[in-house]
Amino acid sequence: MFRFLLPVLLLFLCCSCGLIPQGPSLRTPEDFRRAFPSEPAVIPSGRPLSLEDVEKIALANNPDLRAAHYSVKAARYRWYAALSGYLPRLTADFGVGQSFDSTYDRRTPPADVLRREDVFGTAAGLSVSYLIFDGFEREFNALAAKQDVLAEQEMLMNVRRLLLRAAAYAFYDCISSAEMIRIYEADRAFQDSALEQAEVRYAFGSVPLDNVLNFRILRTSAEAKLLDARYQCETARFALCAIMGMGEDFRIPECREGPEEKEGMDLYFPDESSCIAEAVRQRPDLEAERRRLEAARLRKFAAYSGFLPSLSAYANFGFSTHAARTAGLDSPRYYYNEGSFDYGIRSRWELFSGFSTVQLVRERTAAQQILFFQIRETYLQLVREVRSALADCRNAAAQVKLHREMALWSRRQRDLVADEYEAGKETVTRLNQAQSEFVSSEARYVVARAKLGRARARLQAALGRD
């Protein structure tokens, strides 16, 4: 019966390989829609998206953030694997075998030499071992693995920090592009009105033809700028859609600033030193570097375990059966069973290993120094980001205040010049100049407001705030 066991087992394994479920192919857009469905529960309907809505959707759906969650899980499982060194090892084994021995061309064989022997046997064993002492290697490795878990958790928070900054950037790009559409639509409407009046006056001979052509050119220019603004708005929404983790079948509704985003020209900015101190306390990327440095220090101490002995306890239990068939004996068949049990304590001390332990200590000391200087580089980058973000915020707030005043003055000037042009007191050149300055000042004000929003998000991210 046992001679057929191996082919049947191989056949079963081959058939089982064909039954393993296959993963998603991810080769067509339909495959991606099925594998990564959107979560409409987090998408508000019937109203424009605010910055808070965008951040909530991005935190719920962004694939980079989800992958970072699994990085934390993987690190935690590695920590659990390191903790398994404190548990005993239990091993069971079983074997089945048969041996054939034959003797040929022996004319005067000794009495104990058999012509032919066929032995079939089984063996089963159970062993338990427990590591009592290994030079504190497992202790330091477990502590280092825990630091890796904490470092991955900080990196998760760092991905979240950068994601919120990217979401804010994309949100304000959508806001500014939508505002530019409004500005150029208003400019086109103004040019349409002026063109209509110029055509009426030209019909009565009050103005020459170049006035009509002038407003036609300006109206066409406003239409071209409007088309470009709509394209910019569409691409900004595409970018925002990708950050929020939505597929190509999702269309982002209109974005709108809240009162807290519209204001902010008179923001209070703390001094530079307090901002740097806050960032050092709160930045998750710097904390992750601290955790990695601590893990490297613990692994260096684990390398010293090679200089110390190890001590372990063991216990083994075995049971075997034998069935033999021989030729040339009065009783050609015989059977017997045997059992065994042993236990003890075993100690091992490697006295010389070709200086491999020394080199391992040196390697891990160098790895610790690498991380030591990397954390220095992270700190310098943090200082640069905080200083740059703080300067950007101050400049953007001042620019918003100035451009808001310029926009108000430009509107008032344009209205005055338009009234005087209708009364025949101003030329068409002056009207064109006033309208162009008004449109430019409003566009600069919109850009300044978007820069302020991005600068505030940049400062929040640089300080490590949510």
C-alpha cells in the first residue's frame, strides 16, 4: 500500500496548485473599479466641498495613506515574531521507510550475514526546547523591533501630514481657478456690453469703426482667457480627485471656501524660534528618525551577544516500529517496537569565529552613526521648511491685504472711467486701460488669496499640526 502513497501525494499537490485562487489582474479600468471601489458614504452631496470635506475624503480613500497603515501592521508582526523567542519550541516529526539488503556471490558467508533482508519501519518523535539565555540577543532584538513599530507609526503620521498639505494645495488651486473663471466671465460680459454700445454708436456715426473692432478684439481675448481658465479648473479638479483617491468615474462638485479660509489677512505669526521648537516636538518624520536611531543602538547591543554563552533546555520523546523479513532463517519474519525519552540542559559558547562577531559589532556601530547624521540632516531640513513656510505666510498675508485694496480701487476707477466714456469725456484707450487693470488686479487678488491658503497649509505641515 505504501508504494502507491508517494505518487498519490504528488498528484494531490499538483491538483491543489490549480485550485489556488488567483488575485485581481488589474489590467483594465474595470478591474481597478472592482478592486478599489470608491466610498460614497464620505462624499457629501448637494453642496460644495469645503477644505474640511476634502481632507476627510482624502484621509478615508487615499491609497498612500492606506498603504502606510499596512506598513505599521507589517512592523507590528515583525515585533511579534521577535517576541516569539521567549516561547518554547515544540517540534513533531514522523517518518515511514523501507530498506532492501541483498548479498551475492558469498560462497562461505559468516553465520551473521543474511542473503536478503527487507525492513519496513516507522518513526515518530516529539521534542521540546526552550532558550534560557542567549547573551540578551532576543531582548535587544525585541526592543529594537518595537522601536521599528513606533517609527512606522510616526511615518504613518508623516504621510498623513503631507497628504493634508497636498489636499489643501489642490483645494486652493480649484478655488483660484474657479475664481478666475468668474473674473473672465465678468470681463467678457463687460466687453459684450461695450461692443453692443459701440456698434449702436457706429451705426449712428458717433464713433469710428476702430472702436467696434477694439471691443471685438478685447471680447475675443476675454473668451480665450476664459477657455484657458476652464481648462486650469478642470486639471485642478483632476489632481484633487487623485488626492482624494477617487476613480475616473467620479466628478468633483464645486469647491467653496469657508469663512475661516476667506479671512486671515491679519494672522498672528509666532516668532521663528518658538515655531522651530514646536516643529521639533511635533514633526512625525523627526520622531521616526529618533525611533530608528534607538533601534540601531539596541541592535548594536544585540551584536555583543556573540561574545557570551547560550543556555537552553530540551526534552525528546521518540517511538518507532520495525517489521523485517529475512531469507535463510527459521523465522523469516519478526517485529519489534521501541521508545525513547531524554532531557537535559545544553550550553554553547563560541570561543572563536574568525572575528565575525567583532565585525558585526563594528558594522552595527557604523549603521548607528549613519542614522545619527541622518537625523541631523532631517533637523536641518525641518528648520529650513519652518523658516521658509513662516516667511511665505507673512508675505502672502501682506500680499492679500495689498491686492484686496488694489482690487477695490481698480473697480472704482473702472466704473468712473466707464461713466465718463459713456458721457464722451474719456477715450476708448483709457477705458481699455482701466478695464485691463481691473481684471489684472482681481486676478492678482485671487492668486494672492490662493497663495495665502497654500502658505497656511504649508506652515501647518511644517509645524506638524493637523
